[in-house]
Amino acid sequence: MHNWPPREVRGKEKPVNYNALSHVLERAEALCHARGVQLTEQRKTVLQLLCVSDKPLSAYELLEHMRGVVKNPAPSTVYRALDFLLEQGLAHKLESLHAYVGCAHPDHPHDSQFLICDDCGEVAEVEDPSVAKSLKAAGKAIGFRTKRPVVELLGTCAQCVAKRDE
């Protein structure tokens, strides 16, 4: 068992809420158990890193953070863990950033939309079924089969807008 999280993993602007982190990890373990899959220590480590980070992390950023926790982590280890977390709905890939975030709603399958701030990098996960339904209908109308719906809106978050207006 590791001392969690390592000091260098703590986000600069996002203090770690250990109760919330503990709840997320317990929920992830319960979901994996119910699905008959295993949340290994390395997979759990990647999920923890995503959850405590103040920004989305690329696979290589995850690898760097893992070096302080896991002995000789390899890129393939990180990619396999990310593939597992994505498959289980415990993480999301932000295509525009080539980076990953922990899922805010892992207990049920859903199509998420992401609001990404260009200024500070903050990412908010939104789950609006009407957006997903509208996009599905639009695709169906032209015979398009969606493999993986990804909706990312780039803009400025409320905090950055407020800072600009000061």
C-alpha cells in the first residue's frame, strides 16, 4: 500500500479533499467488483493521480507522477491502465488536449460534455442528456454511426471571466 497521495501530486490550485478521494476510490472498487473486473494497484494509482490533479493529465505526465509512487513505471503500463479506466467509465479522454480526467459520474454510463477553460485549464464535466440526444438524432438523420461521442467546448470559465472584469 502506498502513502497517498505523494506530496508532488497535489494540485497547485486544487487542494485534495481526502474524504471525496476516498469515496471515489471506494466507488470505483465497488463498480469494478460488481462488473467482475479488477482495479489493480497500478490502475488505482492512475485513477488517484487523475482525481487529485488540478488539470487534465497526458499519459506522459501521469508517467512522471507515477515515478514517485511505482518502481520503474513504463509507458505501456500507463496506457493499459488508462484503457481500462476509459473502458470502465472511470475516466475520460479529452481529445482536444490529448489528456485525461477522472469521471465525475462513474456509477452509470453516460455521454458527457466538457467545458474547458483556455485561460486556466479548468475542466467541468457536464452530463446533459438533451445534448447527447440531439447529437444522436443529427447523426442518425445523415446515416452517421457514432463510435464515441465527444463534446468539448473551449472558452473561459466564470472565475477567469471575473478576473478579466476586475
